[in-house]
Amino acid sequence: MKEIQKLMAEIYLERDRARGAEKTLIWMLSEAGEVADAFLKGDGDSLRSEAADLLAWLLSFCNVVGIDLEEAVLAKYGSGCPDCGSKPCRCPPR
């Protein structure tokens, strides 16, 4: 993930910083809607493309606000479920 985040920074960081965190976040949320739309339509090709866009925008947002996403994910989930500590999660289904 660290390498993909670096790639997004190489491609877009200057533009993302100029746009700002708030607008970058809004773009990311828009992409989440496009993922949902592709899923609900059963469009596998579009779903794959939109999922890639969503991750790219999340990584761009993290670059703008200074989050190393790989580090954050591993800190939270690296030892298992953050609630029960198990791998796989043993929490009761919600």
C-alpha cells in the first residue's frame, strides 16, 4: 500500500494540495457512490474501475492530510480485530 500511496503522490500531490483536503474528501466520497452504483447495476468492469478510483482518492486524501495509510491500517488491524483481538474476528455479528 505504501508504494501505491507514493505513486498517487507522484501523480497528484501538487494538484491535491492545491484543491485542499475538504474538496479531495468530497471527490473521494463521490467515488464511493460510483462504486455503489456499479455494484448495484452488476457492472463488474465498471466496479473494478470505480474501486480503483476510490482507493486512489482515499490515498490522495491521506497524502494531503499527512496519513501513512499502510501504517494506520497495520496499527489498527495488524494484530487482528481491534475489538476482540482475534484472527478471524470472533465478535458477534451486527
